[in-house]
Amino acid sequence: MTDVVDSDELLRRIRRARDCAAQEEQSWRARSAELRPADPDAAQDAVIRTLAYEAVVRVLDEVVRPGTR
């Protein structure tokens, strides 16, 4: 990465990444619910992915708004 960005641009990028992670979290949560009756193993994989994205959202929330969570 050779681009130099100011703090406002960095904050925008972090917020965009946080929003993307939140969307992925919801998507995997919904997928888990859909798969649970038909394919419990795939549903468990979706749960794990949901937890991973949830962790990313928490970390980025802490970067953007320290101490609010």
C-alpha cells in the first residue's frame, strides 16, 4: 500500500469496512437459520462465520467509537 490518506479518509474506510462486515454477519446469520433443518453441518459452519464477522464488527466499532460497546 503506497497511498497516503488523511485521518478522515481512513475513518471513512474503517466505517465502510464495518458496514460491510455487519452485512456479512447478517447474511451468514440468515443462512445459518435456513440451513439448520436441512444441513446441520453447513449451519454450524455458517454460525462460525457469523461469529467471526461479529468479532470484526466489534473491533471496528471500538476503533470508530472507543468505549461505547
